[in-house]
Amino acid sequence: QSALTQPASVSGSPGQSITISCTGTSSDVGRYSYVSWYQQHPDEAPKLMIYEVYNRPSGVSSRFSGSKSGNTASLTISGLQTEDEADYYCSSYASSGILVFGSGTTVTVL
Amino acid sequence: EVQLVQSGAEVKKPGESLKISCKASGYTFTTYWIGWVRQMPGKGLEWMGIIYPRDSDSTYGPSFQGQVTFSVDESISTAYLHLSNLQASDSAMYYCARHVGGRYSLVGVDYWGQGTLVTVSS
């Protein structure tokens, strides 16, 4: 099972919106609505930002939103802030009964 | 408040074995799958697998099958990751992670431990 494909880096200016893609296959992202997104700041543990494609856990800013189309899921960060600078990972359940992570995207706030 | 507290950093020599612990609190330990995630230096997250504390039913990620072992001690709400015959390539941060969903409907990870840094060096 290969990692889901994410762009290595995405950047934007404060206040802008950016979108991170997460491309899988018909055996994972395309088949299930079990896509989650995580934020990881340097030297910290990851934090859940989105689950089941578009749901936000309590306490996560509404600036973060998720969507899915076919084999590709997306995370959009609106009103980009300096604190959003971090690595972001997606994950999806796969039909082989496992969880697979994305390759990770570094978000830079210009 | 849900918390996963892992054991401290370890320095090991090649060929040695290691057991990392993850103590859960703030929820009923036996009702959630708990798993492990590896992050090698400067790299991404790798899913190692999960264990169900109620019956120790386990699923291992393809890259880790036969390489690692999971166990739990229900009496103290603690999960363990067993690593044997350590090599330099096992040097990484290891996270325990509470999973949401069932074995065949894993939603993802909602809580993470703080991580345990393992360094393997002669």
C-alpha cells in the first residue's frame, strides 16, 4: 500500500486561501469517506484537524475545511495565518484493512 | 481529558530489543483501537498498525508485519510497542495513537501520544 500523494509544499500570504490535495486510489480515498487531516508543528505530535472528509473536531478553527472528489481529498485553509505554518498529512482507510497516510505537505506563510 | 503518555527517549545498540509504553487515561481503554505511527527523522508519518485492548486483536501495516509486536495491559490501561533486533534504520520517533472507528472502518486518529524518540547507534 503506497502513501497517498500530497504536494511537497504549498505557500500563501497571510489572509489568502490555500488548498492541499491528497490523491489516492479507488481502494482508499475514492472508496471511503474516512479521510482525515492532521497538522504537525516542528517537534510536536500531530493534531487532528478534519475527520470523515469534512468534519472538524471541537476547538479546530472554521478556517479549516475538507472536501473530496473521486480519488482526491482536499484541505482548504482560509484566511491563512502565521500559526498555520506547519506540515499537514492526510490519512484514509484502505480496503486492505489498514490506514494509510499521505506523503505530507509543508505549508509556508509568506 | 484524554491523554496518552509515552515512555521516555531510548538509546539502544544494534541487535538490542525495546518496549515502548503508552499509558491511556480519560476514557475507557478497552473501547478504542490504539495504534502506533513511526516518523523517521525529517520524514512523514507511517502507520504501523493497531491493537484492540479488549481482546488484543491486532492488524499490522504491510511494512511492519513480522517486524514489530503490539501488546496491552488492560489492568493499567497501557499499550506497548515491541521492537527487536534493532538496527540504525529503526531510529525514529514513535507515536501511540488512539484510533476512531472499527477494524474495517478506521476513521483516523483523534489523540496522539507525545512521541518516544528511539536512537539506535553502536
